[in-house]
Amino acid sequence: MYSFRELQKACKKEAGGKEIRLAVLGNCATQFFSQAVKGYGRLSGLNLTVFDADYNQIATQLLNPSSEVYGFGADKILIWLCTEKIYEEYLAEEVSLRNAFAETYMQKIQHYWDLIENNSKAQILQMNFFEIDDKALGNYSSKMDFTFIYQIRKLNYLLAEAEAKNGKVYPVDALSLQLNLGRDFFFDAALYYHAKMSVSMDALPYLAKAVIDVVNAMNGKIKKCVILDLDNTLWGGIIGDDGMGGIEIGEYGKGHVFTNLQRWIKQLKDCGIILAVCSKNEADIAREPFEKHEEMILRLADISIFVANWNDKASNIKMIQESLNIGMDSIVFLDDNPVERNLVKEKCPDIEVPELPKDPALWLDFLQRKNYFETASYTGSGSDRTKLYQREFERKSHQQSFETIDDYLQNLMMEGRAKAFEPVKYPRIAQLTQRTNQFNLRTVRYTEDDIKRLAEDKGFITLYYTLKDKFGDYGLVSVVILKKTSEKDLFVDTWLMSCRVFKRGMEEFVMNHVVQTAKENGFETISSQYIPTKKNQMVKDIYEAMGFNRDGENLFHLDLDTFKTAKTYIKEADSDE
């Protein structure tokens, strides 16, 4: 972990890319915290600018539409209500009213959220609450509803419930840091009383990292895949030497370590993380535990791509990455062998390769604390995603039997469908805007509430596209948001597409439909923009390829009368299907 001094120096570090503007509001002193957040952001490659509001001015700033916070034009506003101040408010409350303290305080927090939503377009980062157990009744305090420990725990619960219902609020789990690091490390009483700082100088970098983890996820910088070694990683022992009966897995002895690791990895899969295997082994032998060992938690159905051979792992990982069509920086590779880890880091520098402790018993806690899998959305479709990638691997194998790409695409028997945004799809559409980086022309991120607003706004035409072929259903693969800029012109606010269907004719299918929709609604031109990022270079020429004319640097327009229908082998599905 960086020291606070290192983060202070990093504030001067230059960073490219789109500027992210974060405002910090706290009822405690936040100056050093804001510096730590900015420094951590710069070290993470974010062009982060931070506005630190004056001490304990949350209500003053949020109630005034002309305040400094709103004038700053923040993309994101972080609210930090420190437990020490909350405790002081609790003690000032009449004893007879303390059993309702959490509900009353939660109303104040939601009022803050409403003020932000009414006065700005900023997303909200909300820190939850550290615990203070004042032992007013000793251990008995935890069951009495008027005690502070009861109320602060209830407040954390109420906060989580409220966040789950508000798509513009993103949690920063400060409490988990306090639990992991310990209150003695996290809190410096002298610093609080003299400087009103609620977190020690040593703990500030950990809290800053938690904030930047969330900001990165909100901006689409997330891990999507875990690639797993097998021998002495998913089980103890070497399957090729020890056989099925000799490997360590199950509830007893060392096997319990690997069983719990597998349980956690399976949970990652259920939450949408892609699982792949990369092992130096004979393929049939490597698969055997997944198929036949009764105490294995992970099964072949959980693995999107299974690679077991004697090639070097770096080459195999590159093959897996290309098959999944995701960035190397979206992958975490787990291997017990430091030699293999170093090789992969050398050959694939963008991949995340944790330096696992020597003792496997420490691995699970180590990986959980690293927080590799921060996300800003969840749709509950993890199992479906595994099947999608398994089918995609089948498609790539199938492609090798054709001499031309045209023959292959025709043989897929693809069907596409276009629909207007509808409520059941809002979570998935929002998730795509937050997670799609490569085929994304402007990389605008939207929350579920934003998607609902756009769908109901008559100033926009909002479309999503699905695709299926003979191997299965890709599901929702593309999103287009068109803004009505005049009676005759539409502007492409958003066009994104899953890279799983790139070069399948889906981009042509989408554009054909967009032009058709524009004509049916009486428009004559479509204008568009490409905003370059580090990851979307693959689509920098897409508009010109579709027949648009260039108007300037990364600006384009299309006269609809001149558009020639693009060739695609995707047929439009019947509307009643």
C-alpha cells in the first residue's frame, strides 16, 4: 500500500484521458483524505480533479443551488458522515428518542441525495459508517434498541436498503476496512480531537483506494475474468501424478482450504465473472476431477474456456483472451507457482497476477482483501454469461471448417431484433453503458435511473438490439441512443456493442435499422461523434465505413437519402417471436 506522502506527491502527476471531477463533502476534516484520493486516482491513471468542501458544510453546500460544490460541476459527489460526529449527535438526543435515531438520520441522508439529484447530474458515492461500541450496557448493548451500537448497525442496514433502491448512489464500504485493519489502526483519537480527522494518517491510503476502486468501476475499469491454474491451486497435489484419490479436496485437512477457495470462485462466476482454466496437463486428465470427483465444487459447466496442454501459459492466456475478446487488463490469473506467475507478468504486463502467499490457507483472505472484482452494476445473469462464452468458443471452432468468412456467417443462421427501451431491460442496458469499452463510440456512462429517464424523454429515440444464431442466443448485444437535435437531425448520443458480435454483421444490421428508424420518423440527417479513449480505437473509422461524411476531427454526418444499405447476413426476426 502507498504511504500518504507518496499519494501527496502523486497529486502532481499528469494523467491523460477524460477529466473526472469529484467533490468531497464531510462532517469531519477531509483535506488530507481528498489529497489521498486524488493521488491514488492519478496513480491509477485517472485524470481526477478533486474539490474539497470546507469542514462540516454538507447541508450549507447542498441546500444552496449556487454553492461551490454545484459550481464545481462535479461528475461525482462523495458524502462522508463520520461516526464520531454521529455519536455526538446521538448523545445530544433525548434518551426517549434514541430508539428512532437511525431512521431519523437516514431521512437526513436521503434528503442530501434528493438535493444533489435536484441540483446536479452528479452520481453519489456514499460512505457507510464505522462502528463505535461505547459499552453503555456492556455486551447487552447489542440487543437494546436505544443504544448507539444498535443504532449505528441499524443505520448501516437502512443505508444499504436505501442504496439498493437508488441507481445513482454507489456505496463505499468503509466499515469493512475498519473490520479488516482494526479500529486501533484505523482511528487516532488525538488526531480526531485536535484536527477533527476521523481516520488515522496510516489508514487514509486504504480508504482512498476504496474510493478509487468504486470510481474505476463506475468508469468501466473492471475485472471480467479469472484464469485458473489447477495443480496445487484449485486442489492440493498434482492430478497427473497423484491421481483422483491422491489430490487434496474436501472438508478435511488441507483439502478444506481448496474447497473454500473453489466456493468463493464459484460465487464469482454466479456474480458474472468469467472462469477459464489454463493448466500444464493432459487435457483428459485435467478434466477428470471436474467430471468425476464428488467433492469438487467447480464443474466443467462453470468454466467458459478450458485449456490444458504443455504450451507455455502466457501463450495460452493470450489465446483465451482473444477468444473471450476482452482486454488483458480485465483478467486476473491465479497460479501457485511463482515461476509461472513471473512468466505471465513478463509476457502479459497488463494482466493482474496476484503474488499469492506461500501458505494456501491465506489465499482466500488475501484475494478478498485485494478487492479485484469491484463493480458498479449487477443484473444477476452470471450463469447465462458462462453459457454465452462457451457457445462462443464453439462458434470459433466451427469457423475453422469454412474456407471463407461469408460462408461461415451464412451458416450461422443469425437473427437480429430491434426494440425500444423497456423497463425489464433497463438494468442490462445500464450495465452495458458502464462496462463496454471497446465498441463504444462516446463512452458515456448511464445509471439505471438515467436509462429510465432517457426512455421516457420524447427528445430521444432509444433502441436495443438482440442477436441469436444456431448455437444459441447472444441476448442484448447493442444499444443506440439518438437525440433529436432538430426537426431534421438526430445525434448519436450512444452507440455501443458487445465485442462478442463484432465482425458478424451486427454493426451493419444496427446501422441499417437506425437509418430506417430515422427515415420513418421524418429525419433527413444523422450526426455523430467519436470520442477517442485508450480502448475504443477499434471503432475510430466505423462511421466512415458506414457511409458517413467527416465534418471535422471525429465529427461526422450522414444524409439519409445517400445511405446504401449495408451488407449483412443477419435477418430481422419476426416481431411476434
